[in-house]
Amino acid sequence: MLAIALVLITAGTQALAPPRLRATPDIAFKPSADLQLSDVTALHFARRGEILLVDRSQQAVLRLDSLGRTLPPLARAGDGPGEVRRAFALGWLGDTLWVADAILRRLTYYSADLKFLRTQPDQDRCGASPMALVLGNRCLVLRDHARPPTEDDPPAFPMVLTTGSPPLVLDTIGLLAAERLRMRIRYADAEVQLRQPFSDVPLLAVDQDGRGLAWIDRQPDPGHPTSFTITWIDGQTRVRHTVHAPFVPVPLPKTAIDSALTHGPRLGRLPPTVSDSVPRHLYRPQNRPAVLVGLFDDRHRLWLRVPDATTTTESTWRVVDRAGREVTSVLLPRPFRPFAIRGHRLLGTALDDDDVPMLLQYRVDGLERRSQ
């Protein structure tokens, strides 16, 4: 039986939150001019400070030095050992790096110094394509979401921890409501799937070394309407620890809905019969989600981007420890999306004027002094 702990963080505790810190550009970080990106799906620090990057348009796992200069790739295009066709995720399990490939349907493992170790069919380890791996030979799998056009979605998709083939479900982490996650619009003999722009389904963050998870329920707790819950889960023991974190509800303005219906991604390229159906399928919550993005830093703290006024040029990130205490908050430039955090370095991307992602690094001076 799983052990569950519950902690309530009161608004009075948050009133004592430490002052904010502000990120500044790392002027020494200058990616090579030949680094061409289109859609970054994974970005991690290697153990020796190198940078590992997966871009959807490139059949490779790219490798950069700590200043952003291009190095020989970790994995080139191909079907052989240590090669990839469509890498979509990577991460660490202790001192072992794993890379997941959607086309080859396999996992590739590398040592801490990035030497190729072996490959393994993802079915053998997970029973399906995993979203991430965690310690203890466990996989994170979103079940039932890959359905043919002839089948309707179930009410919710379960996020589970599995192992082996056929997969043994060890634990259900939580459920993602289908209608709040995506739209499926059928026309003629085809189907279009669109992401719900105002989705408030729970977020899942995986610790940088695969030791644990955080399940972030972004809707208010029914018993605490001005708080949301974070459930920390140990990857090996599956012991859960839940906290309530306060937040101030931010209404979703009608202008945001109108903009999504007018300028939403892909809408201009859809047949009229499909675009006309989008308003009927659009999920319209009353408020913005309590958290927009969540990720771990290298000290196992959770960074939570919270909604703020859309007119500001900066985004607010709350840094929370396992006890639910807000260690600090950090202001980042609004276009910047961090993927990896090590010490005072924040590595991520921002879109340029042509909506092409740029690789950037920011520093947060004073962050390392605010350790747990």
C-alpha cells in the first residue's frame, strides 16, 4: 500500500516568500551560426557540462559545448547501433543517458561520458513508447491516446508507471481528461487533431536524474478553491507526498478566446468545414490554469510558471521545494522557455521574428545561495 502524506501551505506562509530574482542573458553563451532549429523537443545538460539537444526536424541528437558551439553529434541518422531516425525524448537515469526513438521504436543508452552502451526495443522495457524513464526499470506511459480515426476517445487517458512486456502497470499516476487535452475533428474520410489552447489538464514533471516525479493538478482543489495540489512521487518506492499550494485565480479573457479562434495554430491551413467546427470543440475554462509550465532543476526543486498579466514583458516562476515551501521566485523574459536548469544556468529557447527557435542561456545570480 502506498504511503501518502498531506501538507497544507497557508496563504500566510506565502506572504513570507523571499524576494524575487531576475534572470540576465549569459553573454558568453554564443551558439554556432550553423545551428538550425525548428522545433526543440528535448534539451539537457550532460554530466561534463555539454548540451544535448533533440530537434524534431533533424534525424540526430545534437551535442554542443557549454558555450553553445557545435560538437560532433551524439547520434547520427541511421538504423545502426547508436543511431536514430526520430529521437523525441532523452533523459538521465542516474549516470546513464537514454534516448527514445519513435520510428525505430527503441531506447538507446549512453554512459555518463556519452559513450554508446546498447539499444533495447521500447516494447521490451515499457510495453509501449514511453514519455520518460524513471529509476527501478520503470516507464511513464500515456495510455489509450493513440487511437485510430474510427474510434472515439475515452473520457480520460491514464498516465501510468509500467515495466516489462506485456506491460505490467505498477501505478496510475493520474488521469488526463480527453476533451480538455485535444480536439478531434472528423471530415470526409479524414481526421484533424488539434491541441486545446487553454488546456488545464495536470502537468507531469520528471526529475533530471529519473529519481522522482511531480504531478501538478492545475485546477483548484474542490476543498481549497484558491489552491492547487502538487503530488511528489518517488520513482522507485512510489511513495507519494502531496501539498496544497495557494494561487490567485486569473480569469481567462474573452480576447484570448477570440484570438485563439482567429489566429490559432494551423487554423489558416484547415479546410473550412474543419475550422468552422473548432468553436464547438474549443475548451473554455473560466480561469487560466494555476500553473502554465513545471520542470525540475538539478537540486530536485520544482519551477512553476504562474499566470500573470499578459501586458508584462517578464514571466514569473515560483521555485518550490519538496515541502512545498517557496524557496524564491524568478523573473524571466516572457518569450524565453527554459528546458534545463543547472546551478544558476537556465538553458532554453525563444522564437525570433520569423518564429524560428533560438537557443539561449540565462543566469540567475543569487540562485545558488537559495538552496534547500
